[in-house]
Amino acid sequence: MFSRFFIDRPIFATVIAIIMVLIGLMTVKSLPVSQYPDITPPTVMVSASYPGADAATIAEVVGTPIEEQINGVEGMMYMSSSSSDGSYSLTITFENGTNLDDAVVKVQNRISLAEATLPTAVKEQGVSVMAESSDIILFIALEGDNPDRYNALYLTNYAQLNIIDELSRIDGVGGAGAFGAGKYSMRVWLDPEKMRVRGITPSDVSEMIQSQNLEVSSGSVGAPPAPSDVDFEFTLTSDGQLQTAEEFGNIILKTDPNGSILRLKDVATVELGSESYSTISHVSGKQAGLIGVQQRPGANALDVATKVKAKMDELSEYFPDGVHYEVIMDTTSFVNASIDEVLVTFVETTLIVMIVILIFLQSWRAVIIPMIAIPVSLIATFAVMKLLGFSINTLTLFGLVLAIAIVVDDAIVVVEDCARLVQEGKLTPRQSSEKAMTELQGPVVGEVLVLLSVFIPTAFISGITGELYKQFALTIATAVAFSGFNALTFTPAMCALFLRKKEGPNPHFFIYKWFNKGYGSVMKKYTSAIGCLLQRPLIAIGIYVIICLFAFWGFMKLPTSYIPQEDMGYFMTSVQLPTGASLDRTDKIVTSLADQIKKIPEVDNVISISGSSMMGGGSGTNMGSLFVVLKPWSQRKGKGQDVDAIMAHVSEIAGSYQEPIVFSINPPAIPGLGMTSGMQMQILDINNLGADALQKVLAAMKEAAKKDDRIAQLTTQYQAGVPQYAIRVDRDKAKLLGLSVDDIYSTLAQFMGGSYVNDFVKFGRTYQVNLSADSESRSRIGKLGRLSVRNANGNMVPFSSFISIEPAIGQSTVSRYNMYTTASITGTPAGHVSSKETIKAMEEILDEAAGDQFAYAWTGEAYQETQAGTTITFVLLFAVIVTALVLAAQYESWTDPIAVVISMPTAILGTVIGCLLLSQSISIYTQIGIILLLGLSAKNAILIVEYARDFHQSGQTVRQAASDAGVIRFRPIMMTAFAFVFGVLPMLFATGAGANSRIALGTAVVFGMAVNAIVGTLFVPGFWELLENFREKHLSRIFAGSDQTSKRLQNTDKSASGEEN
């Protein structure tokens, strides 16, 4: 017997346990900490600029050639692009497991093929290709006491110059960036009227800047070969490249024969300004420079955040007077808070398990042994987590919490049997341990193999769903393996040392008396129930069939979802004014709304960004976004203080504003799966019906959604028609006036859209020189006619001579998905409606609104949910099959495994009942809980089947063996079930960060285990009797060799045990 070696050598067993703990403790500090494992698909971002071009032009001349080349790159799942005035961005999402660096190289190679067809202005600016890091984990605001001196432009560029590089060098930081205002740029604001009078065009200005702002090498004096009498060599420097606005203002544009000089400052205002003025940002109403810090994949989020804050404290000592920083959003606080909550659950579970064991065994000596076994198995698990590349995250911590009750199960089985034998008084503690292990060695190994056979297959599921299963399942499987090893080595050795027979009458402690009385009553009813079912097998089969039908019917009918939405500590609010609204007008509304939201007691900070949508709507002067950062969860425990209630409050505030469309939405539960939660659908214009047709479909869908109880709201930021002006050039007139069409459009673009000239160096960095007309000349459409262009004769001709201006409708943003023009729409499930039902509802509404004119695709969480499909069905089926095969191999029997797996449907029944009672859907966490329950229900059944086999082989009838096995193993089964159910019970009452996930998992396992322990174990003896009788009467005749082999193996095991004893 394997365990005898360790019973005889308790110190040896203890040393092994200590070594396991030490190795685990050595590795736990090096494990990364994050909310979820690194499971989001790798993405690559492509961006380009085309100053002055409208969205449709950029989509056509920039987006089309790039996307045509990138489409189909190896490993790509899908790509989505956004073209807005002056800029283009493309996001390529790759399959899980794709090496991000390789993906960047592949995309870069495809871009190089497209560059030849891109406009010259785009190639001058360059096409950027970079790996998209994880979501931002920290938002830091750099603020100044004096807004006039320390405006957003100064603060943003101070951060870029003095902070970003320092933060980027921190180990674990994937990227850091400053925003809030644009990078510094030398802005040349042209006065068209002054230029007309002096006969100067924007091209003249650009040419003169290029010729006078350049870096040259001036050589040296005395460089070899030189005369022999030259003793020194001097390097020559020159001031070819300019640095200050004054120096640029003094650039000479032209000279007259009379000696007069026309300088740039005579026709333009030159200043050190911003490269872009397309967005305006505030933090709680104040100008600020914003710093976003991203975590490198695989890094410890908490460690990264700590190091960044320490570095900011260090750098703040050198800030200018009146400048300070504030961490306004720390997403690791959710990780911290959720881990703290799980750790509290961990402690509560441990204490509850200890109390349950004490009440059952009524001996502190018996309690000590399993309580020692728990940390040994769990701490040792950290070492294997390190080898597997796992992190300490929500899933692995859930696995460890549930493993407490599972790990203690193995120890309880051994301790309970040893304590029972010791209390009988016929054997010493050492002899009791040996006899108990003779009986239990097979069941313990079987239990471990069953759990491993349930969990390990999940490691082979691909995609995000598979990774979620894997982290949870393999963590538990590892803990179970260590637990099984301890149950065979450490636990029996400790039983031989610590257990003693309790002397004297029954315990006097009143709780023990109440428990013993109640347990005795339950035991009698259980014995009676087993006897009844054994005597009436048809009734048992009928009840069992009803249970199975209800369990599977309920499982299939229950609503399903992907991941429960959580209170992440912040949410996003979108603001959209009527099309054509100016940026200043939008900023006034956004700032006012932010001020009102900041007054909500539960709100900590509000970050406002005008001119851009952070929720997939692209950019536009009529758009704005708010990041609403909430106070810590510990300060928001009251009713109406959760994120949903606060978002509802924001909706009430927004109702007082007449112009904007305002809606709020939670971030996704898994960072990286889109910007927002909800079901994100891309409506694809596969028939090129145009923007108006897309807009009509969206309007029809939103109207239909109002009548659909499954959808709370449909939101979209798509804009088909934005007021524009069409410039029509009379080419005949232009030709007669001696004008070149190329000169006309070039002048128009440089005045009204801006033009990149070249670069200059300041503060040790390279910045752009940009020119455009001054703000007054661009303020009204009527000013356009006053612009002038020089003809072939050198005369200045006003635009009003050859152009006409007509109102037009266009798009501020053109979005495409997999090369199709698209409109994005997001659905929010109604209360107690699953995401799967919402997805189905949106598909039905689109089909009714558009028929076959438009196609659709899902992105973000919805994409992952639709891809997961029926994964859980196959996983459950595969788990049952593998469990049965493993047991068949162990028992050398085809019937005994059926008796074991026969109780599994009762666990599913319990989960269905729990979900119905608590209005829970079947989420990933529920599915993970069901997989766990399959293993636990099999463990309970193994105890009964193993004993029934032994009793029958010792001479008892099949029925008597079944009855005795059920009665004798009822106590340890109830003990482990109580320990598990009450140990995990705190998850049902979870609050704070990550509460919804804990409730979803707790609902599945608490109700599932309770029903299985109470109901499932009633059927195992009866079905084992039926199957054993069937085997003896029928199978033994057909497969006589198999029957003889089974008996021979059992007799061999018995004789081996007898020899050892």
C-alpha cells in the first residue's frame, strides 16, 4: 500500500508538504496580477493623415488602397476603419495566439505595397503601423494653478517632454502618451488680404520657409588634407534651422529693387501653437494635460501602477511652481478591490469549512488535519500556475476559492474514516489509518482522476472562451492533484499522529447535541428513502427521468450571456449635437454637462473631450465624450449608488438639455473587447446603397427596438448627412483668366485646410511647421470668395471670379468593416434579458427593417459570444464521456461508471433552480460552475460505488451492498457537501467590485452541489444495483472474460491489502 510508507514516516511526509509550500511561496510573488488573463485578440493600428481632405476623399484615396492590400493578411479575423476630416485609422484584429510583433511586420509589409498609390501629402506625413497595447490602466492629469500660464497646450507638451519617456521606461509599461492638446507646432496664420495686396500665395510662403528653415552641414576649418603649418581644426556651425516664432517671422518672402524687404510676419501671424485644434479636453472643468499609461501584456498591473505612481512622485519634485498631478482614473483599483473581495471570500470560506468539519467530527484534532491540508495544496498550486504562464486574476482566484472546499474534501474523506475506526476502539490510530487507506486509496485516486478528466479537456478549447475555461479549470485541477497526493501521504500520516478516541458519554456542548439529534433524524429518513427506491426501481427511474428532462429543458431554455456586466468604477457618456455644430458650441454643452455630473455625490472626477467620440463614432465637431470616474466601491455600498443607478441619474440630467443626444454606457467586462459593453453590430452596405439608406435602416431599427421588450435601447453615432459646402470651379473661366486648376485647389487647401511645410527642432524634439489662413478668414463661407490665386501673368485673381458655392450634404466620418461601408449600432439588453436574446432580437429587427439589402457582423463581446456558440454543450458531453472512460479503465467495468455519472443531471437541475430563483442567465461563469459540478457529483457517487463493490465482493447481496454503501458514505458526503455549499455561500451575497461574476459562479455551484448531495446520492445505490444485476445476469454471459478479469483484479487487490496488513 502506497500510503503505508508515509504513515510509518510522518516526518518524511511533513517535509514533502513543507517543500511544496516553500516552492509555492517562492513563486507567488513573481506571478503577474491582472483582472483577466491576457485573452483579448491582438490588434494592430494603422493611421495616416491627409490635411484638408474630407472624410469621403480620405476613405477613397487612402483607405481603399491600404485596406485592399491588408485584407486577408495571415491570422486576421476582421478589420475596421474610420475616415474623418484629415485623418484615417484602421484597426486589424487578429486571431488569439497570433504573435503581435509578427502581425505588425506582416501589416507593415502590406502597407509598403500600398504606399505607391497614396497621395503625396499622405506619404510626406507617413503611415504609422503599431501594435495596440492593452487598455489604459491609469489616467493622470497634469494641472496648473494659473490657467493663463499653464494652459492645456503647455501642460500636454510638458508631459510629453518630461514625463512620457520616463514612464515608458518603467518595466511593465506597454506605452504612455500625452493628450489633451496637440503637439507643439510652428503655426503660420496667413492673412489672405495682405497676401493679395503683396502678390503672395501660400505656395510662395511654403517655398520660402523650406528654403530658409533647413539644417545644413557647414564643414570645418583646417580639416585634412591641410598645409603643414595648420595647428588646429575647427568645426563650423550655422543657424540654418530656425527655432523661435520670431525667427520664423523674419523669413524673407521677397525683396524689391528699392531695397524693401517683405517678411513672413508682414503677411502672417507666427506662433508656437498646437499641431491640431480638433479636440478640447477638460478634467472636472479645468484645463489639463492628460497622460494615459498602458500595461504591457503579461505584466503585473498592480505593480505597474505602483511604479508609475512612485515615478510621478519623483518627477513632481521638478515640476514648475504651480503645476501638480493627480491620478484621476486607476483601473487597477477594480483589480485591487475585486481581488480583496475574493480574498475576503477566501477567508470566509476557510472559516466556514473549519466550522462545518468541527460540527460533524466534533473534535479539534480532526479539524486540524484538513485545515493544514488546505494551505499545502493551494500554495503549491502557485508553482504550477507559474509554469503554465498563468496570472493571479479573477478566474484563478475563483478557482482557488472553490478549490478550498474541493481540497478539503479529500482530507475529510480520509479523516472521517480514520476517526470512525478510531472511535470504534478496536484499532490504534496508526492501524486505523492503515485500514482506512486500504479502503480509500482506490476512491481517492478515482476522485482525483475524475476531476482531472473533467477539467483538463477544457485546456484544448480555442479562443477567448477556451482561455477563460483553461485558467479556471487547470487551477482547480492542479489543486486537486496536490490534494489527492496529500490525501495519500500527508493526511494519513497526520491522522496516525493526532487522532485519539473520544472518551466519556456523548458531547455536552449544546450545538453538538442539536446537530447529532438532527443528523440522526436525517439519517433515518435517508436510509428509508434509499430502501424505498431500492424496492421500487420503476418509481426511481421515473423520478430520475423527470429530473433529467426538467434539468436539460431548463438549461436549454434559460437565457444565456457571455460575461456578467460589472461596476467597473467608471462609465462613458456620449454627447452628440446636431450635425454641423461647431467645436466651441459642442464644448460649451459638454463642459456644462460635465459640471452637472460632477455634482452627483458618487462621482469623483469627470474627463471631458469635445470633438471626438471614444465609443466608436469617430471624430466630429458635434461629438463629445465624458469619462465619469466614480468614488471607490467602499463608499458606494448603499442603494442607488451602483453604476446603473448613477447612469440613470446622468440620463435625468441630460434630459434638461434640448440639443444634444446623450447616452451612457458601461465599459466592457473584459478590457480590450471594444470600447463599451453591449451588443455591437456592424451593418454592412454590401449593395452600395449609400449613407442615406444606412441612416433609414438605423432609424427603423431604433423605432422597432422601442417596441421590443428584449432591448433597453439601441444607440448609434452614425451620421449620414452633415452640412457641407460644395465648391464648383468654372474651368472655362479659370482658363480664360490664366489660372491652373492645380494652383486653385492647392491654394484652397493651404488656406482652408492647412499645409505641412517642414520640420524644426526645439527642446530636443522635432516638430512640424504648418500654415493655414487665420481664424477670421476661415470663420464664414462668404470669406472664401476673397481668397486669391496668382495667374500666369502674375496677377492676383479672387476666387469669387471663377467659383460658385452650393450647400451640400456629406459625411463627417466614413466607417468601414472588412472593406464594406458600415454603420455601428449597439444594443443594451433590457433588465433580466440575456445578451443572447438581445443578439437574436437585433438580428430579427435588422431583417425586418432591411431584408437582404444589408448584411451584418458582430464585434467585441457579441462577436466572442456568437463564436462560442454551443461550446458548453460539447464540453459537458466530452467531460461526461471522458469521466466514464477513466472510471471504466480504473474499475475494469462498463457498468460501474454509469452508476457514477448517473447523478450528474441532478447537479444541473440545482443550477437551473438557482438561476431561476436569482434571475441569473447562463454565462461563462455558470458554465464553468457546471463543469466543476460534474466532477464533484462524480466524486460523491464514487464513494458509494466503491464501497458497494467492496461489500458485494465480501459476500453481501447486491441490494444489501448498495444500501450499506449509501448509508455508510452518507456522513462524509454530507460533510463535504456542507463544507462546499456553506463555504461558497458568501459568493451569493457578494457586493462591490466583481460582485456579479462571483454571484453568477456562486449561484451555479451552491445550488448545484446542494441538490446533488440531497437528491443525487439517493439514486446512486439503486442504479448501481440495477446495473450490477444486469452485468451479472447478462453481460457476464456475453463477456465472460471481462467478468473474470474484474473479479480477478478485485481479488488481487484484496489479497495485496491483506498481505500488507
